[in-house]
Amino acid sequence: MTSTRSSTGTIAWLKPGPLDRDSMDVFAMTPRDVRLQVFAMPLSTAMMEAEVFDGSGFDAVQRPQVLDVVRGIEAYGHPDFTVVTGDLIQSAMGPAWDRRLRDDIADITGRGAATAMTAVTDCLDWLGVRRLAVASPFRDAQNDHIVRYLTAAGYEVTAIGGYPTHGLAQVRALPQDAPYVKGMEVFDRDRTAEVLFVTCPLWPVGEHTAPLEDATGVPVLTVPNTMIWAGLRAMGHPGGVRGYGRILEDPRNPPDR
């Protein structure tokens, strides 16, 4: 006898770059009755390697490409929720640009949508917090984009730290425990932070989420867990996922802090 597993909804994830081993835990943090579809396009490598980011070039060339892919995703699967990640690019472009991208995606699909950074800020608002520490795999000049974005969006970054990486290969070459080490480092600089945000899904953030929550006592947000949270919340899903952050245990109700 064979059994079937019904789906309560579909989340479509458009990510810059391929789906690799360190990104696979996004499936573990997705409830079994929710279908996750992953689509990839190469957007982020040039920015990670370039000394100066050309925002006008990205807006003129690559943004329309993103929206064309979203149209293809919509025609292919009619997902209930669509999320486009690329937190570093979105941070560099700023909150207003990022919200317009999210709104354009929602207009194309006629359903819920998010970007990596709007999912993060929506989750911060849901948690009712304003002060956060940020750990990243990026060099200082790139972390400045993240600070400017979050500050412009109305949040206070208590501390931020990363690594002197210049490209995808260097990010992937970081030690396996780098997210945990950097997360604890930035949180320990100012323990008044109400949340720890470990940015970028290119390093193995998933396995360190629960240990970081245990060690810091605050919610830990990542790009993968906030995008899944946003999709579940939009669908009214009860969550029930443990081990990848408190926010996924019940996306309908903020956890006690």
C-alpha cells in the first residue's frame, strides 16, 4: 500500500546561485505538508567579488531578469507564496527599492511575496523588537550595506561582524562552525540585543540556529528560517518545526522572549 501526503500550500524560492549542501536544511525547516520549490539564477557572485557595487546596473539589467523568472515560476506552478532572496544585494539597494520589488512580485503572482530582507524586517516587527546583532560571512564594506538598510528601516544594529571574504568560494571555505563563532562574538559585544540575525544562506546557518538560541537566550533569525516563516504565516500554517529557530514553532504567535 502506498500513502500520499497532501499539501496545504506551496512556497516558491528564487535564490541567487545553486542549491548546495549547506542550503539543503531549508527542506528540513519546511513542514512536510508544505511543498517547497527552489529555482536558482546567478545574481550575487559579481557583487560579492566586486569592490564597488553598481546599483544602477543591477536595477536596469538584473532586476527585470528577476521579475521575468518570477513570471515563469508563476506560470509553472502557481505558488501560494513567492520569495526572492539575495540579502546582500537587497541591503545595498535599500528598503524602499526592496519593498517595491516585493510588491512587484506580489502583483505578478496575485498572492503573497517577500524578499530576504522584507521577510527579516517583517519578522522583527512581529517579534516586537528593534535592537539586533548581526553575524555575516561578508567583509566590512559589505556589512555596511546591511547596517544602512536596517538603520533606514528603523532598527538599531548593536554589533555586526563578518569575515574578509571576496567571493563565493571564500564564503564556502569558512569553517563549519563559523556562523556560531561569529554569532556569539557579535552578541557578546552588546547583550542588550533582542535578536541575533545570522545573514546569508551560503554558509551552514541552519545547524547553528538552535544552539545559538540556547546560548544567547534570544530568537535567532536567518534568511532561510525567516523566508519559510513568512510563507507559513501568509498561509496561516501552524508551523510546528523545531530545531531551526523559535519563529518556526508557531508562525501565528510570537515566542516568549
